[in-house]
Amino acid sequence: MFKLIKGSIKVTDSDAGKLSDILNSHSLLQHVSTPTHRQRHILDLFITRDSQVVNILPIDPPLLSDHSFVVADCDCLLPPSEWS
């Protein structure tokens, strides 16, 4: 089953390791690796299963708000074995 978690979350430096541990323990991967906030930190996350192929397109600086717009290309089709 395709799983996607997307959203804004403020993770402090001291909590970054905890988030990484939680994602790893559930076989999840956070794909955004460049700053998405005016203050030059990653605030917007795009999380999927670690086996999901995701291509995060280039992230432009914020224009209309203090966040950048994150766009990704990913295959959201379920494999036939998971059709119900």
C-alpha cells in the first residue's frame, strides 16, 4: 500500500535524531533535504516508505509565504499484488 506523509513540522536540532529514529523504526524516509523556510531550515517534510522512489523537484525560495512550495514526482500506483 502506498503511504505518504506530507506537511510542515518544526523539529529542533535536539529532536532531529529522535525523528530520524522514529522514521527508521517504521521503514520510512524523509525526502526533503534543502531548506524550505525563509530562515533557511527544513520545515516542510515529504515522508514515504523507504522503498518508495521519490524525486523531489528543485525547491525555489519562498514567494507568497514563509514556506517554499515542495513538488515531488513519485509513482503512486499500487502493485497488482495489493489490488483489492
